[in-house]
Amino acid sequence: MTAAKRLSPGFIVAICFCIAALEGYDIQAFGVSAPHLAPELHLNPGQMGWAGSAAMIGLVIGALTGGLFADRVGRRPVLAVSVATFGVFSVATAMAHNFEALTLSRLLTGIGFGGAMPNLIAIATEISTPAKRAATTTSMFCGLPAGGSLVALLASNGGETLDWRTIFLIGGALPLLLTPVILFLLPETRPQHDPAADRGLARGLFSERRALTTLLIWIVFGLDLLVTYLLLNWLPTLVVAKGFTAADGAAASLWFNGFSVMGALLLGWLADRVGFRWPLLAVFLVLAGAMYGLAQAVTLPAIFGFAAAAGFTVVGGLYVLYALAPIYYPVHVRAAGAGAAIAVGRLGSIAGPLIAGELRGAGYSAGQVFQSMVPVVLVGAVAVFALMSVGRPVKD
């Protein structure tokens, strides 16, 4: 018996948690580095928006291809290649000296992110029982805000003397060190290959009365991710625009990410016990209030409190969505279905930083940028309620 086969579900979750934490570190690294990165590379708000969105464009590509390959060749090899990819190009980000090099590096880093995420979702589904599925998935993915908290803490303590390139070098070296662990310790969880997996992604997503469910999943993912990545990329900068320091902006990100972990764990536990409908509906309603609060806040305690509420709901709710999406698809298209939800939903994550950049460029205040997200979040609440009403989970 190999070492990989002897691993308990707890160790598998721990490895996947580390992978997610490294993704979260790198994604948040762009946001906390932005106040130093932009002036050094002479980037305007529009260029910063495009550079921030480049990783999300890559993530769309990686999620679609990573999910498809994982259903055909296995979770482990696709996951290892994906982690190595975002490690290499995180290092390349640190080496960038102009807008073009930065944007290309972020695009290729995002392809690695995208390839990893549907594999993590599929692994969580395949190692857990239905009664613990949401908790297992959210436990894995709370690594994302944990990693984001780590880089925000690093930036906050490092202050003005910390070189933004060092942040990305650390974020690139660690995934490369983790890649051999994935290859030699992580077990393969993919069920025996089903020829049905080769019949086409569209058929798996839209046949057997799944078309409306798939579309609603995509809408909910997209709106949640739009707000999530607007905050991940722009929260520190928008806090600075309210008249505070870059260290204060990094501290706001720390509150956002720290409470994201608590939200993920509590909401995952709750969803396993009462179902997905009411926790997710509450998530979007509370998030609308948090965004309005951020718009009106003029003191640091208020900003930190509303940032914490936003992280608890928008990111915690996203990880519950990661547990929700796979249950609507049969096993032979599970990773591909999750990858498609991530990929299409990531159009929102691409739009979020771009919208913030364009609004700021058009003269919107930081408060107006936050407040513009309130109607977006309320539409998400309606879409959640519709999904819970018409979706038909697939029994394994």
C-alpha cells in the first residue's frame, strides 16, 4: 500500500487546505501590493484594473480545461501541474517591470489557479459523506482567506519598507515546494473512468432538466465573485482613498480575510444541518448591508467591522457554493461541472476589479464604489432563492 493510499481524509483536507491557502496568498498579494506596485510601474487605475483581472481571465481558462482533464486523466496529476504553474508565474510577477509583463504573468498565474480549483472541489466531494460535504469543502477552501490573511498580516507589519516583489517571491516559492507533496502523497480520488465523461460538457451540464439549474448556479457564482474580487483587489486602495494609510488598508484586508475563515466554517456546518437555502439567502442580505456600511464608514473601527462582515458573508458564502455546485451533476462530469461554474462565475471576478477601476477613473469616491455593489448583491439573493426552488440534486 502506498503512502498516498494510507492518508486519512483529514490529511487530504490538510494538503488541499495548503493549496488553497497558497492561492489565497497570491490573489490577495496583488491587492495589498497595489499601493506600492502601481506607482513603481507607473500604472493608472484602468491598467491596475486590467492587471488585477488578468489572473481571473486565466482562471476561467484553467477552470474549464482543468475540470475536463481531471474527469479524464485524474485529479492528482492535473492538480500538481496547476500548483506548479501558479508557483512559477507568481515568481514571474515579482520580476515584472512594466504593464505588459505584469499582465501576462498574472494571466498565466490565473491559469494555474483555475486548474486547481475544480480538482479541490471534486476531491472534497469524493472523500466525504453527503452529511459532511459542505463542512469538508468549506474547511478546504477556508485556506483561501487564511492565505490572504497571511499576506495582509505580512504587508501590515512590514509597512512601507516591505518590497512588493518579496511578497510575490514568497508566494511563488511555496507552491513549488508543495508540488512534490501532491505527486507523492495525495491519493487519486477519481472514480473509474466512465465513457460518459467523453460525451461532451454541454450535454452533462444541460441535459436531464439541468439547464435552468446550471444557469442559476452561474449567475449566483458570478455575482458573488464580482463582489469578492472587487474587495480582494481594491479594498486596501479604497481604504487609502478614504484618507487612511496603506497599512490601514492592509489591516482592513486582514479583517476581511480573517472573518472569511469563520464564515466558511460556520456556514458550512450550518448548511450540512439545515440545508443550503436559508444560510445562502442570509449571506446575500447581510452582505448588502455590509457594502452599504463600507460606503458610509468614516472611522477605522467601522471600516474594519464592515470589512469583517463582508468577508464573513461573501467569501464564506462562496465556499458553501463550492459545496453546492457538484451535487447537481453526475460523477462523470463532476469536476467539469464544477469547473464550468467556476469559469463562468469568474466573469464576475474579472468584471469586479475592472468596474472598480472604471468607476474610480470616472471620478467615483470610494464610498460610491462600495454602494454600487448593493443592488448587485440583492439580485444575487433572488438568484439563490430561485436556485434552491428549481434545482434537482443528483444522488450518487
